[in-house]
Amino acid sequence: MSYELMWLEAFALTLAIEVPIYAALLRRYAGSWFGAVALGVALQVATHPALWFFAPRFEPYWAWVVTLEVVIWLIEGLLAGLVIDHPKGKRYAYAYGLLASLCANATSTLIGLALQ
């Protein structure tokens, strides 16, 4: 299987896992269920290709996975916080975005590693 097809398979799996988590956790602050789903998809489009095609790989593998997942968690969480509207202000929006990103990324990472 080509690297691009492996990416496409991983991207589809990531969307299937992370988007429902983002939608469930952010729908209250994203304006609507559709807005939360769109945000979840947009976050994956913004980060997943970069992870697969541009992030330098290094050894040991576990260190590479941990490093990149932390970076992706922070990027997605901060982007989510930038977009959502929390009634208590932006600080809470960023905190909630980071929490949602942690849940979504931890789940997809663990499932992805289990499927390898």
C-alpha cells in the first residue's frame, strides 16, 4: 500500500474517532451541533496532513509519537479555543478547547496504536 493510501486510511479513522468527540464536547460552545462537527473536521484537516507529510520522523518511535501528539494536542486545543465562544470568556474557551483536544487525541492515538 502506498504511503498516501496509508495516510488516507489513517485520516478516515481519525475523523471517525475524533470528530464525534469534538462534536459532543464542543457543541455547546461552537454555536450548534453542525458547527462543532465542522470544527472537528477543520481541526483534522489543519493538523493531520502536517503530521503525516511534514513532521520529521525520529527514533525511538515512542518518543516521536509522544512528541507529535503533544504538539497536535496543543495546536488543535488552541485553535478550538480560538473558535469557540465560552460564556465565561476566552480563558475558559482555551481551557475547554485543550480539554476537548486532549480527549479526542488521546482516544485516537490509543486506538491507532492498538490497531497497528
